[in-house]
Amino acid sequence: MTGLAGWDLNGGWDWAASQDSEAVPSIAIRLVDGGIDPAVVCLQPGSGGSLVGGAAATLAPHGRGGGWGDVGRPDRRLRIADALAAPDAFPDPHTIDPGRALVTALAAMAPGARAGFLAIPDHDGFDEEHREARLRRLRQPRAPSITLLWRPIAVVLGWIARNPEVALPWGGTRVAVLVLGAQGVNIADMLLVKDQGLRGDVLAPERQRPGVMLAGAWAGRCLAGHTAAQTEIAISRSHDGLLREAFAERRLDLVTQARTPWLMASGQTAPPEPIRLPNGVWRLLPKVSTPSCRYLPAIDPMELDGRLTGADHILVAGPFVENAAWQRQVLGALGVAADDRRVVIGAPSDAARGCLEAAQRRAQGDPIYFDHLPQLEINALVDGDPKFVTLIAKGERVRGGQPYRGAAASDFALPKGASAVQFYLIKEDKPWPRHWTADISANVPTSTHELQVTVEQEPGQGRARVTLHSDSYAPFRTQPHHLDWDTMTVIERSRDDILRELADAAASRRYPNARPFPGHGLAWSAAPGGGPVCEVLQAYLDLQLPADGRIPVGQKRILDRLVAAFRQKHALAFLSRKFGLPVQVDEDLRAYCLGTDGTLPPSIPGIDMPDAAPVLLDAALAKAEQDIAALAMHQEVPSARAALGTLLNFTTWCFARAPNTTATQLRAIADREIAGIPTGINFNVIFYGLGRISDSDDAIRAAFDRLHRHALQGKAKIHHLRGIGLLLAFRERAARLLTPRQADDFLRWGGDALAGEIEEKTYKQLFAVLLQMIGALCRYRMVNPDFMDRNTCRHTRNIYQLLKAANVHLSNNNIINRDFARFSNAILDYIDSKGSSPNILINITSYT
């Protein structure tokens, strides 16, 4: 029973090395040739059939061999090169599973291996995502425990294992490695360091930067293709009519499945190869001459970044190293003379032998190699300010084959009352940060809890694993949260932009960052049409909508009262006088039942909020979520469609408390409207509603996009501008999420609306909507300081003049009051760069 093994599955010429015992390194290493252009074959049709790999499969591409029959058919055969490159997805049920194919090849070449290392390319194209996918594919039943190892590192370890006395004096020198593979030439450089092992000094490579891959004309596949082309010409000139006819009908089956091109490209002698024709007759492929390497142009030394010029030794190895002509061509193109004394020629099996050497060293506790992990940072509050702190330090040197474990030095905490937790990760080798958030509203912390943030990553394997744990917060104690880079959201913003956003959120101590308008307890004393709000909620809870969606008039009246209770902005002084309540409020103060952050208003002296209010409201929203889903199935029924719009309106006027299905339905309805499919739902319900409930960055971007696309189909209407204004005014960060095109169009549409003909009786409200949107657009200056510059932007010049004219017009007609003049003048000052943050929006919104 084999204990340890090393594999080099490269799809060109596979090799494996193994030993019988993992406790003591065996002198007699078993080397297995996995075949040139290797494959796995299926003995029965379909993906569940038994698989055969190794030499037996490689020797049967055309049904050759006793008992093999027609297993060489394309649907029964999967090349290792294709299994390595196949997408990491659930396989087609009629094809061979790539994961099973790879594990079959491993088992065939090293039967009974329990654990070992597998060689992988070392270049930017084979990043952490690809390595993670490779590991997932190899996690099959009864598969050995696999650790990935950079192929250039494996080549050096394999050469050292074959030449220990020669290699030991190389300590302290720099080695460049050229791996001549099927897909290209993998070039890497490393430092060889002496380190203390179990039985004395050992030589270990230190990988200080990723390798590079030169593809195209450098690939062994190109040489094989050249040989195949020669074979095709020879077939076309053949006197064998059956061979010519079969080639014309089944060209790919006859040549590309043949081993001859690959044997010759790898530098081996190709014996006459028998081919089984479609009619069962056997023929020999015509013999062709050994291909000479085509001329390879010189490579710009800048592409190699000094890897060869700074090397003390140049080790050439890989599955196609025995093609001497290719060796010379590649070295010459890289500017290395054939007689350069630094050049050392390895063997095709060195990578597999090096993988076994790595397994042996790990079993003994000897150093295998050293690597440097990419820097990883996470956001945290440091002395009250958001910062990015280190999880993995830049240039962190770690031992290969062993996991690196670390923890963030900063303090992390879940604050009291938090409904969500969010984190950003920044990786050194990735262009954009990633974001993760978790909803913890079901377990809102009643006190502040400390969080521990740890990281674990093994060099050359998959992603870093970031874990959030808390000893005191039960949900994170029993089930720690893991930040998975692959599932996190890509955030195309700079570090500074994220920190500014986090600073805004920290200042408001609220997630998401919003400008909340509080509700007022007086608004719960009466709803339009009579009766307190709790009675309206209870009436809705007692309502059972018909299953067929045909809503009678009486039920429609209850739904109308429900939405009116929450969308109404109550004049509080009027309510106080009407019901004789002992509450003195400002004559101009108006408020909703709920704050725009979804919170219930606090009790006020003389007016206690009903104890049943939160229970009834939560129950009503849960019922509305079910009713919305049911009514959406009957939108062809006019009364059902009207009821659907009413309930969507009700839930959006609950702001941040709106159920998830509300946003889903509104987005679907908006998309149909944008596509020109009438839905019968009022535009204000759709777009104004999206403005009220959109909170996450992705939701805000999507809402802006829908509003923008819909307005582009025709003249922008006031409900578009109102929705835009809501998104911009309620959430300070929203302006940063605009695209330049959107910001410019929104500004232009605001100016067009100001210049349009508006009836006097509605001018005040519409003017307030436009002031809200234009004032909020001022925040886009945080992204583009030149935005709304009167000297360069004609839209801004137009708005500037219109605002001045509107002030005069409205004052003369006694429609505008002093507040409107103040709001308008504040925006004019801000355009002139005389104003500060346009937080006048919180006041303007009370008029919309």
C-alpha cells in the first residue's frame, strides 16, 4: 500500500512518483509514466460508468488492445488536458465528470496513495480562484488528500532529490526555472536557502514573486499541431483510398486523437500507429518526419523582469524537455546561449519527483519551500475612525505546506442595537475590494459584544479563510461566520472612497447611512377617515382577500385606509387641537407615523405609544408580504392589480421596514414598464416607492438605473425626479453611486422641469421636489469636484438663472414663503461654492 505520492498531471506527459511507506523515505522511488497526451476512458456509456486511467487508457485511443472494443469513441474518452481546463461546474450527465477523471488518473499512477502533492502552474492566470476550483474538483470519494505545489518549485525539489550532493552548494543562489509544457513555457525564479531539517541542513526554494507564462508559439500543443498538419498532408497524398475517405469524413477522430503528433512534439520516437477506421478496418498512419521547431522571435527582456539575467542557474525541465530542438529554440528566444554554463537540463519526471519529495519532507517536519502571501486587509474602527487594518502583512514569509494563521490586532465589536454587520476585504493582488454584510436583525445585540477576527491560509492553495467569532454573542459563538472571497460582492471603489463612506456611517451610527426623518406619536392618534392607526391595522389583519383576486369594494376601502394612514404627513398641531390632546407642537410641524429609517416614534409626555403598535405593524407587514405574492399571480384582474398597487404603496411608506418581497415586486414591475409592457401600477408607486425603500449600494444603483432608463424613453416626469430626489436626499452616500452620465442627465432634467410650464396651484409642491433633487445633486461634487460649475456646465448656468427667476416669480405671486427662498438661496450659494454640505434637504423634504 503506497503511503505518499507526487503527481504532475499536466495533460502533455503525465508522471507520478510514489513510495511504499510514508514514515521513512524510501530509496527505491517508484516512477510511473502516465503517458503522453494522456486520457481517461469510460468502460460504459454515461457519466456513471467505471473509469480507467493511466497507461492502459493512453494506449487505447482507437480501441487498440484485447477487450477494449470501441472505448476510444469520443464520448467515452476525456483527455487529462481537458479535465484540467474544464469549468468548475456540475458536469453534463452524459459526459465524464472532470473531477472523477482526475482522481482516476491519480489512482492509476499511484495505487493506494493516501496523501501527496500535485504540481500546478505558477503564473497570474492560475490564481486563487482556479486553485480553489482545482481543489474542489479533487475532493472525490476515496480520493487521496491532495496539496497543491507550484510546478517550478516541484521541478527544483525533484532535481535536488536526484542530485543532492551537487545541489547542496547551491545554497544562497538564485535559480530560474523554465518548465516546457504542453500549454506554454512557465518561467519562475527563486532563491535557494539552507534551513535546518530533521537530519541536518536541507535546501529549500523561496518563492518571492509569481511566475509568468509564455504561451502561443511557445506551447508544445503548437508543435503537436504542426505534426498533425504534416500527417493530414501525408494522408491526403496516400494511395490508401479507405484512409483518405475516412479522414475526409472523420478528420478530428483520426488525427487529433492520435498519439503520434504528441510523441514527436515531446521528443520521442513515434512507431507506426494503427488506426481503426469507422468500418472496423485497421490502417497505419503515414509516417512523417520529426518536426523542426519553427522560428521563435526574441522575447523583450522587460517581460521577464530580470528573471534570467539575475539567475545563477537556469534549470530547464518539464514534460517536453527532451525535445532538444525546442530546448534550443526557447533558450535562444530568451537570449540564453546554448552553451551558457548556467543552463542545467532536468528530466520530464522532475516535477512529480519533487512533489513526492515535498510529501516526504512534510512527513518528517522538514521545510519544503518558503512563500510570500498576498497582503490582506479588513476594515475596523481605530480610535473611533474607520481604517483598514492588516490580516496578512505585506510580504509575509511563510513555510509552504503549512497553514498560516493570524488575527487582526485591532478591536472589533458588535454595537448595541446593530441590525447588520458588514466588512470589506482588500487583497494586494486584486484590483477591487469586496464587501460582505449579514442581517442580524433577528438577534439584535442588547449590549456591545467583542468580535475576534482571524485568518487562515496555506500558500499555493485556495482562498484565505477569514472567520468572525464572539465569545459573548451567541449566534457568532455557536456558528462563526466565514468571509468567502468568492461569494463577497465586488466593490469598484477605492480604499479612500470606502473609508469616506464608513466615516459617514460611523458619524450617523446607523446602518445603512441615512438621513432619518422621525415619526411622531400624535400621528398614531387618528388615521384619515377616523379611528386610531392601530384600529386600521387590526381591520387589515382581519381581512381575508379572495383567492381569485377579485377584491370587493368594502375590502378595497380597508386597504385604502391602510395606505392613507402611513403615507399621510400629519399636521401635528391640527391633530392636537382636534382631539384635545395635551401636546404643544410647532404650528408648521408635520410628521409620518414611522420614521424614514423604519422606527416607531417614541412616547411623548401625555401621549403614550400604544403597546400593541409594534406587534400589529409587524403582523400587518408579514400579512402584506403574503398578500402581495398572492395578488401578483392575478394581475390580469383589475381589482387585484389595484389592490397590489395599494399594498405595495403601504409597505413602501413603512420605509426601511418594508418586506423584501416589496423591493422584488417593484423591481420586476419597473422592468416591465421599462420594456414597454403596461402593468397598471401607478408610476408614483413604482419609482417613488423604490426611492423610499432602497438602502444598500446595489439597490440604490439599480434604482438609479431603472429611473434613468425609464426617463430616457420619453420626457422625464415629476415622479422620476421625485424618486431620484428621495434616493439622493435620504442617503448621503447615494450621490457617490451615480454614473457621470446619470448625474449629467438628472441635472439637465431638473433644469428642464424648472423651465417647463407648471400650474400655479401645484407649483409649490413641484418646486420643492426639484429643489430637493437639485440640492442633493450637489453632493456629487464629492466624486467630481468640477460638477455643477457655472463656468463649465451649461445645465448649471441654466438652473442658476431659473432659480433666481423662480424666487422672484413665486414671491410676487405670494405662493412661496420665506423657507422656500432660504432653500433656493442656499442652493445658489452652494453652486457658487459659498455653501457647506447641503443638509437643507431635510427641511425641503417636509414640503414634498
